[in-house]
Amino acid sequence: MTTPVLEVKDLRVHFFLDEGLVRAVDGVSFEVQPGQVVGIVGESGCGKSVTMKAILQIVEPPGRIVGGQILFHKNSGAPVDLTQLSPKSAELRAIRGAEIALIPQEPMAAFSPVHSVGAQVIEALKLHERQWRPSGPPLSRTEARSMTVDLFRSVGISMPEERVDAYSWQLSGGLRQRAMIAMALSCRPRLLIADEPTTAIDVTTQAQILNLLRDLQRRHGTAIVFITHDLGVIAQMARYVVVMYLGRVVEQGAVEQIFHEPKHPYTRALLKSIPSVTVAPRTLLPTIAGSIPHPLGRPRGCPFHPRCPDAIPGLCAERVPALRPVGPTQLASCFLYNRDEAVEP
Amino acid sequence: MSATSWLLDVRHLRKSFPIRRGWNRKVVGAVAAVDDVSFTIREGETLGLVGESGCGKTTTARCILRAMSPTSGEILFRAADGRVVDLAPLSRAELRPLRPQIQMVFQDPFGSLNPRMTIFDNVGEPLLVNGLRDRRARLDRVADLLELTGLRPEHMHRFPHAFSGGQRQRIGIARALATEPRLVVADEPVSALDVSVQAQVLNLLLELQTRLHLTLLFVAHDLSVVKHISDRVAVMYVGQLVELATAEEIFRHPRHPYTAALMRAVPVPDPHAPSGDVALSGEVANPANPPPGCYFHPRCPFALDVCRTETPLIREIQAGHLVRCHRADELVLTGVGG
């Protein structure tokens, strides 16, 4: 086994609200191998975005990382535990944007409206110059500009020489997201975090952006953590899938296993309840009973037990199941497979 | 189908918005948000209206509800007493007696309920407005409506914040049904919901429709959702209707290249499924400055010279299958199975 790019171990992020404690992320572990696309999927409140923010150390107060490790393996040298770095430290700022880049959900909100998109990519290139180009003469403006034009061309922006001078509000949603991808890739990151990158985009443009990401990933071998609520997008993009529910990993494994042999009752029910274009029209969908509990009213025991059709009386409501292997490359946290192993509260 | 079976008959509906520029807000052009759209909805059926953002689907729905006035065209509605009324030119006062017959379910379950009113007041308001002054009778009716939509009637004195997104959407549906409407317009009613809750609300709409013999105009951008609920599906692109057929037919044998592309762009939740290799190039045309000829030609893989110059007309290519494409007869397009 090669060394992973990222190892998240028992990560806990809690929010200390006046109303009480919200365990937004409560014991999440997964790994990202070099060049691998790992999908994190879950419904609202499952903690997928907070996990992303914890990796980049941008969790806003009253949220705080209260436990666990996030080990980032650079090209050389010892792994860095990102949770130990101060969010404002030079060391972390050198990693953020250069070695771990983010493609946010809303490119409109991510770009500054008063600077051209090109200027913002050039800024990133110059800011992180020593990370992506350890030696050589300082980057000149003309060189940075021509690099940005090349980047824009590589992400499929037509007329890149003109578009570098455009402002984000002059671009369409698809072009804006392409410019964002160009910026994220500008410093050749080892790890790319894509947080719902196509949620705000129409379906035909989404297909283009997903194709582009797949193509760039193949060409550069960048590892990607792909966060989405859309199981269709996950199936098309990820090799390895982490399914989350209420701050915990319920199941993780290779994409084929998750979609064809789901083990956890939540994964199974979720897959059945997605409307599909391939079924007969006007058919009732299998549903999951109830709704996602309020984060402050999280159930005791396994977080899914009140909605679970297979809940074991006296066990699932009392104890929290541990994430244990259920197949060669598949883990699930469910007492149906491992009756004895629980997580200590 | 018999000629009398329609409930709503939309004919040549147009809605354009002025583009204003400069300090004196001078009108410099117009966006044709809805551009000559015609369709009928039969009694008891669900028509799904799909398209990407900016295609005019919501504007069409709002014109039918007369939340806005159409620029031209007719919206013929068969009222409860059997009269056929054209909603398009009516004034507010004239619309008033017809309003209870056409109701709406909104997209955002958080924004569409008044947070300072209890569920009883939210759902009961359409009843009060329409003359049911007796509180006792309103309480009974609201209790029935909540039960109908799968909510507990004893919760009716709570406020909206105490409910989850899915429950609020049920409340919104209960409110829409309060006046026993003949037509319900649902604009993206499940797009703000999580997958596991979305399925519940879709099932509820399907069940209610069969039980109450509702007629539904279901507006959505998500083709898979539309397929689950619709009898017939209409596809819009840049303000125009490009294809209309039964759900079965349009998914199996789409005749317009845009419909086919839209279907294949939906990511299928199966890692073995072929993934979007046929993605369309380019982006949706600007409705303020649409391309000449067929609006879809710059993105269409099958475009010919005629498509660049002549605007295709919508025509019936088969019984009940309308399509707006010059080459609809010769093209063989693949749909999605089912």
C-alpha cells in the first residue's frame, strides 16, 4: 500500500451553541490515496461540509475541532497533522491553496466581484510561487498572465486571452466554475477538495464540468475529495465512497460495493429512494420513514436507529456501533454485522 | 381523448420583460421569457414542465396562476361551474372568485409559511379568506387536511419552526388543498428537500392525486423527479416549448436533440453506467439575444444550414407527440430505458 495523501482519523468537530452542543462531526475516519477520487455523500446535516472545513482549518466559531487527527502527507518529509497547526500560521497558509485547493459550491460568492478573474488566479500563482516552483527567477507579470491564459484554455474556456480580464459577474455559471477550477489547479495541488461543485449549475453544464474534472484528474493524477449530496454524481465521479449520516460514517468502500452491495440499512434505503430516469413513470418510491433529526436532538445509540427498518431492540437505541470491515474493501458501522463492537460514548 | 376533457388550455402564451438601461431606466429591449407556448392539461392528469434555469418554466406557471399578467395569449380554464374562462385578461377582482380553484405549492418550505402564524392559521387562512368564518369548522377542516397529508392534527397549534423541511412541505400541500382546487401548480416542490424526504413528498403527491382526482402542473428541473410524477412531459428551452409527449414516450423515444441530451446528462447512480460522454457543448442561449433560426442550433450536434436560418415550428409528429425540430423525422435519438 502506498502512503495516502490524507488520513483523517477519528475527527470530531463540535459546535458549542447557546442551545447546546452539536456534534457536527463525531468520529470520522477515512483515507485518500494519491490520485484517488474519494466521494463523501450524505444528506443535509450529515457533517460532510464541516469535514471539508476541518481539513482546511476554516471551521468558524462556535465550532471547534475537539479531537482526532488530519494527517497530510506532502511530497517529501514527515506527515503534518493539520489539526495541530494554527489556522493563521504561515505553515498552514502555505498548504492551503497551494497543496490543498478548494472548488467551492458557489463560484459567484467565491470570486471577488471587483477584481478580474484573471487577476485572482495570478494572485494565487504569485502568492504560492515558492510552493509550486521551488527554484527559478521570480515570476513576472507577463509570465503569470500567460500561465493563467494557458490554465483557462486547459479548463475549456473559449477566448481565454479576453476572459482573463473579465469579472466574475460577466461570466455564466459554467464559465465561472471553470475559472474556479483553473484557480484551484493553478498551484498544482496534491489534493483537491470539491465541495458540491455542480450543485448550483444546470444539468447539461454539470455534465460538462464533471467531464472536465474527470479528464483533469486523469491527466494530472490529483487526488480529489468530492463532496456532494447527489448519489448520481458520486457514482460517476468517485472510486471510493464515504457515506455519512448525522456526523458519523455509516459505511465506506469501493464505489461498486457501495452501489451494488450496500451493507448499512441507511445506504440501502437511500439508494432505493432516489428517483431515477430509468424506471417506469408514475411509480411509488420506497421511502425512509421519518426525517433527519434536528442536530440538537440527536438520538442516543446508533443515529439511524429511529428510522431503521432492521433496528435491533435494546441494542441499537443504547449503543453506538463501531465502523468495522464487512467485506474486502468495505466498512460499515452497524450491529447487524458486528454485534459486539460498540464505540464508547 | 375527447375534446372536452381538458381543464386548462394555454394558447400562444407570451411574456416578455423589458430591459432597462441608464439613469432614466429607458427600455432598450425585451427578454421573451415565455415565447409562444401552447399546451393543454387534461382533468386528473399531471403535466411535468421541465427545463434548465432561465427556460421560462416558472414564468409560465406564474402566468397561469396570474401572479403576473401575460403579454399576450390565452389561458383557458374550465371553472367548477363548467364555464370556460380566459384567465389572461381578467382583473384582480374578476380573478378573485376563481382563485380558490387554482392553488400553488411553493419551492421553499421555509420561506413559504408565515413563521408568526401557527400551522392552523397558515393552512386555515385560505379558508378564512374564502368565507369560512366559523372557527370550529375551520379547525375540523384543517385537522382533516393535516391528516390527509400525513401530519398529526394535534400539532396544528405549533409554529412552522417546529417542523422539518419535509413536514413543512406537507403543510404547504395541505394549504394548497384547503380550498379544494381543481388545478394545483407545484413549482419545484421537492428540489429543496433531502433525497430521503423527497421520495416521501413525491409519493404523497401521487397518492393525493389518485385519491382526490387532482390536476397537477409540476414544474421542475430534475428529469428523474418529473418522470416519477408525470403523465405527460413538456420540455422548454429558452422560452419555447421544444417537445411534449407522454412520459413513457418522451423518455423512451425523445424526438428533440435537446430532450435527448438533457436525459443523458442526468448522472445515473450506478458506477457501471456510461458517464456523460455525450455532454452538450456550449451553454444555454441568452433569452435577451437568442440565436437566429432554431434556438438550440449552436449546441445541437445535428444542426444543418436550415437550422441556422429558419425557426422550426412546433408540430405533431405522432399522435400526441409534439416537437419543434426541423429534423425530427429523420433523427434516431436514444432515450433512457424503463
